[in-house]
Amino acid sequence: MFIGYLKSDFEENLEELFTQNPLLDISLLKQTYTVFPEYCFAAYEKAEIVGILSAYVFEKYVYVNVFEVLEKYEDVFTRLISLLLKNIPNENVVLLVENKKCIKLIELGFKEFCNFSRMTHSGEAVAFNFSNSTAKQVSGEFYDEVSKRIDKKVFHQNREDYIKKDCLFSNSLKLSTMHGFLHSYVVNKRFIKISPWLMDSEAFIDAEKLLRGVLYYRGLKKIYAYAPSNEKEIIELYQSYKFKIDGDFKLMYLTELPDIKLENLYGL
């Protein structure tokens, strides 16, 4: 087995990982590899990739945005994280993982920040009104300025490059009002991911308009997002539009506690 930097032909060698997890975000992996190839690693068994990790560097921490390991190669999980840490000594690190994998991170010194739920909409019909007037209200006319303002308020750092460029794809749908923004994109032919979705405080009416918008435009595919589990109003909004909780996760951190306003974070 070889564990080291991700090779440029990685798309050809992800079949087993994708079979294990159809939500493997290859688009995000490709984008991250373009921006930060030095923070993308993989474990190879012959030609096949059996574990993969990519990380994006923000002002205040390094965020692991893709991390998948075949279950039969359990030790690769720890080895990939350890390899990342070796390459970024003394940096703050943040990542979202399934609850069952947290113990391995705790053994490496990580701590729990908060719980997240994966909210999934399976294409079940939802009755709601989405008029031309509502469509105009969420059209994204002021997406750039609204996203810059709210993102900085929620994450307390400048993530403008990420919001305007590095998390956008050719199939991105950008919706916004004056009090929030919602970005979604195609993960693969079956799944749409909402990320990020941020709102001003108490902007529940606008949040509902944005959710209706993504369902109206994207509703024929499965849609999923990661939302903070303990923010009752956010979880209930998803559930009122027939999203279901289908996975439990924890946002973990190493070194410094992240400063994130969870009540404004509707989709990580």
C-alpha cells in the first residue's frame, strides 16, 4: 500500500469508494485539488484508491472537506489524518465526520464542537406555492454582496474566495434574498447538495423562501444538507418540507475552538 499525495489521475480510481458512498463529492474534491493539491492525500492499493482526503485552507483553520475510506481498510483513516497533520503542524483543523468515527479523532487530540444532522429530501412531493413574485425575491440578484456579508458574520473570517469561486461549479444554483443565501450544486446524477446556506438572525420567512426555491428548481433529484442538530428551528424547517434525518455527524476540531454562529448556519 502507498499513502501519500493524491495523483492527478484520481478520477479513474475511485470506483470502490463511490460504490461504498454514493455521496462521495468528486466535484468538490476536483475543485480542492485544483486550489490546494498540497493538502490532498490518498491511500492506494495497487491502482485503486482505498482512502482519500482533501482539505481547504481558510484564514483561521484548515477544513477537511472530503474524507472517505473503505471500511475494510480501517487503519487508513488514522493514517490519512496523521499525514495531513504532519504537513500542517500547529494549524487549527476542522472536519465533519460520522459519529462512529469520532473516537479515532479523539485519540489524535481532536475535540467535539457540535452535532450535525444530514437532512435528505428524497423527491417526495411537497405542496407549496412558488409564484413568479417569490422567484424574483430569491433570484440571487444580490448574491455576491449578501453572501460576503453574512458569511463573514457567521464564520468570523474572510472566506470570499471560497464563496465567490472555489465552492462554485458549472451547475451551481445561487439563490438569495437580502437576508440570506443558499448555494446548491450537482454532486452526481442522483444527488444535489446544499452548501453553504446561511441566514441573518430571525430571517425564517426568507429561509423558507430559499428552501422552496431549491425544491422548485432541484426537486426531481435527492437533495441533502448538513445542519446543526441542536438548532431546533432549522431542523424543523427542513422537516416541514419532508426532509428526513438520515445520518448523525459531529464537527470536530484540533487546537482552537472554531468561532461559528450555528443559529445562522442552515447548511454547512
